Amino acid sequence: MTENKKYDLHERLIRFSILILKVVDNLPKSYAGVHFAKQLVRCGTAPAFHHAEAQSAESRRDFIHKMKIAVKELRETYINLKIIKRKPLLTDQKVEEAIEECNELISVFVKSIQTARKNLN
């Protein structure tokens, strides 16, 4: 069952990355739109990569470190999405969907880090 949970999170992160790319594709080609598009592509797809790296961590501390980087990227993504929504640079429903999923993923990662820290001691 543990493998399925890892796989599910892996797939969820891939789906989130694709959702982010869809949001980016719909941003206006204005100066602000291009700026946020570049930011969002980097930080919005990075958590999937960091999670994959964490699965091959050399130690529990290394795992925690990689997961913390993923949380930082998710929080950056969250702020970018909130600014895009409030400006509004985009009024697409996908923005709200991405905000909700990003917030849920932050919670998942934070809980995982807490569990790993607990198991470290």
C-alpha cells in the first residue's frame, strides 16, 4: 500500500505540473503575463522533480531536505497563482483549481516532512 501512495503522489504531481502548464499557456502575452509564465513554469513544475529526487534520497535527512525544497517551490507557485488571480491576469477556472491543488500539495508535503522528522529521532 505504501508504494501506491508514493505512486499516487507522483502521478498527482505530474497532473499538477500539466495543470500549471495549461494555466501558463492561457496567460496573456503582455509583459506581466510573460513574467508570470516564466516564473510559474519553473516553480510549478519543480515539485514533481524534487519529489522524484527525494525518492532516491541517500538518507532520511537528505529526504527531508529535498521535500523542504519542494515545499518552497509549491509556496512560490501558490503566491504566483494568487497574484495572477487577483490582478487578474487570467480569470480561467484552472487558476482556482491550481490554487486549491497547490494548497493541498503543500499540506501533503508538510505532513510528510513532519513524519520523516519524527522518524529521524
